[in-house]
Amino acid sequence: MKLLAKIFASSLALFVLFASGSVFAAGRIPEKLIYRLSWSGIPVGTATQEIVDEGEVRRVVSTAKSNEWLSAFFPVNDRTDSFTTKEEPFPGKSYYFRMQIREGRRARDREITFDQAGRKAVYHDLMGTERVEVPIVENTYDIYSSFLHARFLDLQVGKPVYLHVLDGKELQRIEIRVLRKERVSTPVGEFDTIAIEPMVKPEGVFEGKKGAVIWLTDDHRRIPVKAQTKVKVGSVTALLIGGNY
């Protein structure tokens, strides 16, 4: 059971890396993407991501839930909300981020409030008393908006891009490697893609492993159709299976 818990947690972490908006360049908002999460071919749950404009702000809502089989002994019900302004550079400036985790008996609830003009952010553990002010730099993103921004950069094979990301109590400068172009098959069709690898700081089951590889459609939409990472036993895959895109 402990191994399965780690596997699903890996699936969720993998999904977080790439499941933010994907077709804004085409002007299609609201948008919803649906993914199947699996471990070495065994389905363990589903993840969804919806993007909406709410007045002057943009909101990305992500959920992940265990399937019936896994829920029998390890129920998972997670939600993440990311809010940005609607200014350039796309997708705008991060100003609020919240992650609510419910995995088995484990529960976490944290938020980050960004003061971009003041070059600072506040990390707050909503299930405890910890509250930390973190210095940030210009164009610091939360983990969701950072990869949304990265998708629409000029991605060229062999040329990495870098982003400043605040996902906790420490600002990180993350390298995103552009690996190759590749044809990928999914349940919703075949796509010409660009494969990228965000070099995130490894944690837990990711320790000693490389980052996730993410396949984006090689067109103006840059839809994330697949992501995969190796874990201690096998691999975890997130695959696009439906939605409105």
C-alpha cells in the first residue's frame, strides 16, 4: 500500500508539471483537458484541468482523483487553483496559488500570495501556523503558470529556457530542456510534438531520478498530450484522453 501511495503521489506531481492551460493562443477560453494517470500501464486515476477568465483575472483549476480500485484503500482527492493577471507576458503575473491535498490519511493545505511589485511573496501553511515571507524577482511564477508561460516561448531543440518559480518556501530557477521532436500516439489521435524536460528539484519518490518528460503539440496550441517519469518501480504516465480543446 505504501508503494501504491507513492505511485499515485508521483502521478499527481507529474500532472502538476504540465497540466495548465494550453490553447490560449487560439483564443479558446474556457477550456478543459482530461488525463488518464497510470503506473506501468495500470490505471490509477484521472486528472482534469479547466481554464477560465474571471473579469480581469485568469484562473486555472486542476483536480486529481483516484479511481475506484485505488480509492478502496487509498482515496485521493486533490485540487489546485492558480490565479494570474491577464497582462503580458502570457499568461500574466502570478498573484495567488493554493494547493489542497487529500491522499489517504495525509492532508495538506497551503497557499502563496504574490506581491510582484514589492518583489515578495508569502507562503502560508493553512493547516498549521507557519507563515514565511519569501523574496522574489521579476516575473516569478507559481508552478502552474510557469509552465503555461514556457509552452509559448521559442522552444528550440538543444536550447534550454529558464524560469523563476516559487512552489514553497524557496525561490527556484528552473531549467527546461528542449529534447527533441517526436510523433506521439494518444487515445485522441496522433500528434507531432516537442518533448521538454523541466529540471525540477527532486522530492520523495523522485529522488535520484530525472525530471518528467512532457510532450507538447508542435503547433500554435502547444497542447500537453503526454507526460512520463520513471519512479522507483516502473514509470508513471499521464495521457490526454478527452476534453474541449
